[in-house]
Amino acid sequence: MATFPHQDFLSITQLRPKDAAALVASAAKLKAEFATHRKPRLRVGKQLAGRSIAVIFEKPSLRTRLSFEVGIHRLGGQAIIYDTRDQRIGVRETTKDVARNLDKMVHAIVARTFAQRTLEELAEYGQVPVINALSDDHHPCQALADALTITERAGKVKGNRVCFIGDGNNVCRSLAEIVCKLGGHMVVITPPGHALGRDVIAAVTADAAATGGSLMCSTDPADVRGCAIVYSDEWASMHHADAAARVKPFTPYQVSESVMKLAGKSACFMHCLPAARGKEVTDAVIDGPNSLVYQQAENRIYAQQAVLLALLAR
């Protein structure tokens, strides 16, 4: 089982390279144990027996909700869904009070929020572990699942070129952080004005220098050449009010069959989903033989199980 350097999991930045590697290895082990069972869908472990996990949503969710519910159930725990989409945390009552109430009722908190600060306040005022299931700034559980998916396909992240094409958003940021912590070569291709922040670039570059990886930031889609993985995401996230205005500047960054051919014959496509088919990616690519999108979705279960076990074992 992986160990964890912090009580909470709010971003990939909290992980040392060895922590990131251990979590990916733990997720792979959990997946292998589940997959080799004679009736895997019926298998329920006991690692979280007697544990209740609050799973909070300020945003709509398919994969995050189901993967946490299924993952917790398969470890013998109880997932308690708290849907706050009609009223964000901190509105009806303070985030401090929410955290202190949940402290008395559950063993951990999983939260999918708009503001990263909401997660930080839950962690600050609560005593139980808090897990970031997505915020406007970070998507660390997705990144861990992505690292597991890349490892399954390419053998390891280290030494491989991973390209993200699109907006320098939360998914892009967390992916760059995990890839460089694991010694991979990250290529981020964005339209002008949509790159990763300077502070993010500086931190990721420092991680890459320590692990033998690298970070390249570009505005040229042709820089996809030689990448083992081509990754895309929706051009407008849920918190973006300018979705329509983004179509024109982002259109040259669509992942099409020609882009995948430029990457290389064996290059694989990844996407965190949901996908706006016909915009950031064509049907031919997302439905093609080198698409890993549903493998990524399944791997959310095991990555999140690894995080829960690491935190609750402290």
C-alpha cells in the first residue's frame, strides 16, 4: 500500500516523485487483484469495512461520482452522496461548519468543487482526510488514473512523450505535474493566451529537472510529432462563461486523424471526458483503435481506491 506525505490530497503538487510512483503502483495492484477474481463485478473487499465517505458535488458528474461510489463499495465502505449543485458549500452555512459537522459523521471527505479554496477550507477546519475530486484549478485523481493508463499502454511514464492539446486548464495542469514527477516528457500545446500559468510552468520544470523529464510549451500543433500519447479536453470548462468565443481560436487545435498520424502510428489518444465530439476531437479518433478514453475512465476507480487507502491508513 502506498503511503502519503499529507493528511489530504488536494493536488499533485503535494506528492513527491516516489509518492506518485507508489500510488500508481498501488492502483495497478488493486486493478490486478480485482481483474483476476473469478467474478470481478461481485468481488467486495474489506479494506474500508465500517468506513463512511462523504462524496460532495458542486458540479455535475458521471465518471467521478460512479468511480468513487463503485470504488468505495468494492473496498467494503459506504459512499454517502451529498449533492450541493443547487447551493454551493459555504452559502447555506460556512465551509468551516460543514467541515466540523462532517468530522463527526464520516471518515473522509471527497469533494468536487468550483473553488480550490473550498477544498482547502474543508481540509483546514476538518480533521478527516479531504480528497480533491476536481476543482477549477486541479484534477489530481484524473491525473493518477491517466498515469496508470499510460503505464499500462507504454510500460511506464518515464521517458515517454505525452502531449496535451487545448486549454491550459485544470486537467492539463495536473497531467503535466504527474508526468514530470514520474520522469516523462510533457508537451503542452495551447492557443496563444491559454497556456499554463508561469508559476505552474516553473514548478513543473523543477520537477522535471529532478526526475529526468522535461516540459515543453508551444502554440504549434505540429509539435505533437513523436508523442506516445495525445491528450485533449473540452475547450471550455464548466466555469468558463466564454464558451462560444473559444471555438474560433481553438479550432486549429482539434485532434483529428491527421494530427494522430503526425504523432506517430502507435500514438494513443486520451481524453478525461465528457468530450465535445467534432470540436476538440473527431469521432474517428475518439472511437479509433488507439483510443484509451474508456480505459482511463475505468482506471479512476483504482487510482481513487489507492488514494483512499493511503490516506485512511495514516
